Amino acid sequence: MITHKEQIERLILVAAQKKQYKEEEAWESLDELAELVKTAGGEVITQVLQRLDHINPGFYIGSGKVEEIKEMAQLHGATGIVFDDELSPIQMRNLAEALQIKVMDRTMVILDIFASRALSKEGKLQVEMAQLKYQSSRLIGFGTMLSRQAGGIGSRGPGEKKLELDKRHLKVRMEILQAELAEVEKHRQLIRSRRDKNNTPVVAIVGYTNAGKSTLLNQLSGSDVYVQNQLFATLDPTTRGITLPSGSEILLTDTVGFIRKLPHHLVKAFYSTLEEAKYADIILHVMDVSSPHLETHQQVVYETLSRLQISDIPIVAVYNKIDTHVEDYPKDEHATYETYISAKEGIGCEHLLSVLEEILYSNMQAFDIDVPYTNQDIVRYCHEYGERLEEEYTNEGVKVKGYMPKDKFYKIEAYILS
């Protein structure tokens, strides 16, 4: 939120509805932009939608509508205009000159929220990298535009101080950030390899922003990850260990929420964070069933997963907030399993854990073996890869019962009791 600025920005939101899209979808996106602006600390004065056959390459909207919005801004005392798509550098410059007011686009607002939410070193590095990539192509005329109003949305993180640098300095800074992110990624891979060595299953929570992912993580793990009823309340991924009903341990990872019209360079910047889902054993797709836009949210989630090349991982459809909604809602057709919960109230969470256990053990095989004392490496192998182990020491050796992943079973077959 804005703490360095006394006056809240008063903003007009503008979108162009292309003929291939429904008007309902355009207003839906504009309403979401309004939520983004509020999350960033701004006040929405009004929303404007123009229907177009094609996006104007010079002004995004028609030139007549630009004049209309200029008059509207003067009439209502607006301090800025926010467009619902990412503007090209030419559109940004032309609109700033024509409107004589601060001009922003959806990407700037998202980046601004990300800058205020990032807490970890990796998160801050990723946000700055994304901002610099965005700004590097918009240096000409961009600084003049923002100088009409100091501070405010779009100036967090690197902000205006970076706009004073030329492209050469930006390039140097981006190279430094890239090197730092590479080191962070090495550390993340090291943690992941240790996790794999410990054979601890990983469950990733994904979903549309503000669907209740962090609330679910807190409910299942007893942690206190920051939760707020706003978009992108959580940016940095959080991992917590939890115990299933059988006593098995798993790792539960919360990820940054998805959102429509998320620019490619933003997905790329946060790839190392989002790929936690790529290496998960199970994905929980958390959905807010009280949202009237749930079908669109589902589409965005699966489009983002596809962009991250995530496939062939069991997906559990987690329908959240069932205590606030009783009507029909669109079902997740991609998921193999489903469960119904209220993460806030804890309703259905025990069943969710049982579903996770069912999935994990579906790939495991029960075993009962007798291992001579001369082959204690087999016992160690069971401890490394087995689950729910029971041991009995006899005069001849060790009897071990439990469950083993099917792809690890070959090594103990010779010791199986008839």
C-alpha cells in the first residue's frame, strides 16, 4: 500500500473490447483491474469500455475516445488513466502526450503490487528484473510521463530512479540481477535435490489469486503465512511440512497466484518460483466457488500451467469456500480427484489429507520381507524409500513390513516372504 504519499491516486480505467470477445468478458477483466488498482492503493473513479474491430496501434483506443477520456479526467479530477492491456511503447508515449496525465497499463499495476509484496531476496530480485525488462523498451517519453506526478502506483521497486538511467546502465543492472538470480536458483536446486534424496513427497498449491491458497496452507500446517482478502497477498513461495493421517510426512508449497493477462516476461521472471509446481508429486488446484468468474479462473490456471510445461502430475480439484456458496458452479474437468473444503473454517480438510494419502499410496506396493543380518543395506534401503514401516528382530534377521514405491520395489523382491 502507498505509505509515502498523502493523497490517494484517483484513476480512470479503460479497456478496448475486440469483436471476437464477449462484452461480459471485457467488463469482467475491467472489474478485476479495479481490484488490482485498489490493492495497489488507488481509487477507481469510473470504468470505460470501447468496442473496437481492431486495437488502435497508435493509441490502443480510438482518437475520439482519447479526447473524451481527457475531458472526463479533467471533470473528475483524475490523477491517472489505467489501461487494461499492456501498452506498446508507442501507445504509452502517444497517450501520455495526448492526455497530459499519468498513463499506466495493467502490467505496471501488477508489477507495482509485486514490488510491495516481495519479501524474500529472490522475490525482490525477480520483481526488479521484471520491472527493468518492462521499462527498458519504454525509456523514451516514459520518464516525462511519470514526472507529472511523483510517487504513486508504478513507482515502487526500481521506480523512477531507474528511469533516469540509459539503456546501457539498465543492461548492466540486468546482467547483475541475472547473475544473482542464477545463484539463488542453484541454491533452490540444491534444496530440491536434498528433498529428493530424503524421498519426501511434495504437494504444490496453485490457483487463481485470492482463491484461498495461503489460508489452506495455514489450516493444514498450523503456520501463519500472511493472509488478506486482496489480490497477490502472497508473492514469495512458502513450504511447510505436514503429517498425513497415516503418519507420513509431506511438504506443502504455496505458490504465487495466477491472473489473466499475465505478461509473458512476468511468467518468465517468476519461472524459478512457479516451477515448484513442476517438480511436485501432486498439485492442489484451489478454487473460490463463490466467485462468479470461476470458469475464467480455471481457464487461466490451466493456460499458465501449460506455459510452464506442467503435465502428467496428479491434480486435485479443491473447491474452497463451500460454506459461503450453495449454487452450482463449473467443475474442473482436468483434475483426477476432487474435494470440497472451507480453508478458513477447516471444513473438509481431513478428507483432503486422506485424498492426498490415497494418491501417494496408489503408486506404492505393500511388502513383507525377511532380511538376514548380513544384508543390512536392504534394511537401510527400506528406511530410505519405504513408508509406514514395522520391524521385528528375530534370531535369523529383521522382518520388515511397509509400503514401497513401485519403481523401487525390484531391490527387495528377493527377500519377500511367501
